[in-house]
Amino acid sequence: MTSAKDETIAVRISRTLADRIISGAIEAGARLRQDHVAEEFGASHVPVREAFRRLESQGLVVSEPRRGVRVAGFSPQEVREVAEMRASLEALALRHAVPHLTKAILDQAEEANKAGDRARDVQAWEEANRSFHRIILTPCGMPRLLGAIDDLHTASARFLFSGWRAEWEAPTDRDHRAILDALRAGEAEIAESVLARHIQTIGQKS
């Protein structure tokens, strides 16, 4: 049985490894050795196994019988699949969030969007972009749905990072602006439609 302490360590390990995988510091196909990870984090094998399970649920690693765990690759088809899933699930979350969106929440989302416009690297932009989506979706009050969306955002971040090199210029996100304008005007269906289209462009660019 996994203890609360092991759970906490597992979360720390999985987040650290996820960051490395997403950024490309650990490449697709690389093997993750349980003993090496345990030694690095000064942990037993119990939280490491739990961390690997978390990474697998996010689609970042693959567990192979008798061969251990390796970093998952991704194909154009997988990019499109994640985009389709995100578009559907985020549209659903926004539909349920709209009745609970206040001016303060929308102002907070606007600040996140501005932070994205000012981003000096892809990591900062991705963080601001994820924050924008999380702010407008969290009021739906559906934790399982939000958890699934968060895992898909992790996969999307990996696709994004793999496509950028050293040169970076923050894009001006007109879709985010259109979503905010529609939400402020009470046009929920338009906001939902723009959000879904916005996300699907990830798959179309693959």
C-alpha cells in the first residue's frame, strides 16, 4: 500500500521527469531505470513505480513487459488525436463553466493572455497558455474532466516544445481574445466554438 509520504514523493518525481520529457531533455525512446531514478531522488522503489504510473497515464512513458519503462514517442496521428480530445473536452468544460464565470475570473484570464504575449521563450508562453485555459475552465467544477484535460495539456506541451528551436517569438493569440470577448458579451456558444477550433489547429499543423 502506498503511503501519503510515498504519494508526495511520487508526485515530485513524476513532475520532474515530465518536465524533462516535455522539454526534450529526455528523448523519445530513452529508458527510465527504476533504480537510477530512485537513487537520484533518494527514494524507495515504491514512489518511483507510482511516478511511472502517473507518467504512463499522461502518455509520456510506455511500460513494456520484461523491458521496463521507456519514454513514449508520438506520431502526427497522436498529435491530431490529442487535439480532437482536447477540443471536445474543453468545449464541454467551458459549457459548464460559463454560468460561474465572473468579471474577476475573465480579468484574470486576460492577464494570463497578456503574459503569453510578453513571453520570451516557449516555456513561458506554454505556461501562460495553459494558465489561460485552466482559469476559464476550472469553474465548471468537474474535477475528473479537468484532470483529463490537464493530462492532455501535458501531451500538447510536448508536441509544442518539439516543434520549436532556439529562436522564439511569442505569437499574438487572437483566438484567446475572441474567446474572452464572446464570454464578456454572454455569447457562450461562440466562445465554445472558437475554443474548439483554436485547439484543433494543433492537430492541423502536425
